[in-house]
Amino acid sequence: MDFSIIIEFLQRFETAKVVAYMRTLDMTTLLHNPWLLGGVGGLAVAALLLRWRLLLVTLFTVSSLTGLIAYTLEQEKSAGALGIEPLVIFVMIGATIVLLAIYFLFIKAE
């Protein structure tokens, strides 16, 4: 049995190559990638139908915080300089997202 194909495939995932690829990624194009959005949506539907609360809350939290960060960075570009208003919005909505995640994971029982 020849494992050279498997070894060649796994060599693509060396730490240096993964880090170099991560540095070339652009977050704005990644956030609007239809394959990523479809995958997250499919996972959310599966978690909802199969009642996997942990996965659903995790997807909600990560996607909400990612959207909040993207919104805050857009405000910085349109306003010219990061003022106090985007920071207050970020802190208030971020705290709400974290509190909702804590509520759904630890407080609310089924």
C-alpha cells in the first residue's frame, strides 16, 4: 500500500504554509463568500432541526460578532477616524451578544 499520496496531501498543511495562506486572506472577501455563508447557513439549519443548542449558539455568537466587527470597521472608513460612537455601539451590542450566549447556554433549560 502506497501512502505517498496521503503524505503529499498532508504536506500542504504544514504550519508555515497555513500561516502564509492566512496572512494573504482578506476578511471582507471571506465574509461575502457564498460558499462560506451557505455552509454556515446549512450548519445552522442542521443544528436547528437536530436541536444541537451548543452548535446553534456558537454559530449565532461567532456570526454576530463577525458582523459587528465588520460594521464597526465600515464606520471607521466612512467617518474618517474612529470616534466614540462606533466604540459605544461595539461595546453595547457586543455585551448584548455575549449575554444572550450566556443565557442560552447556561441559564435557559429546555
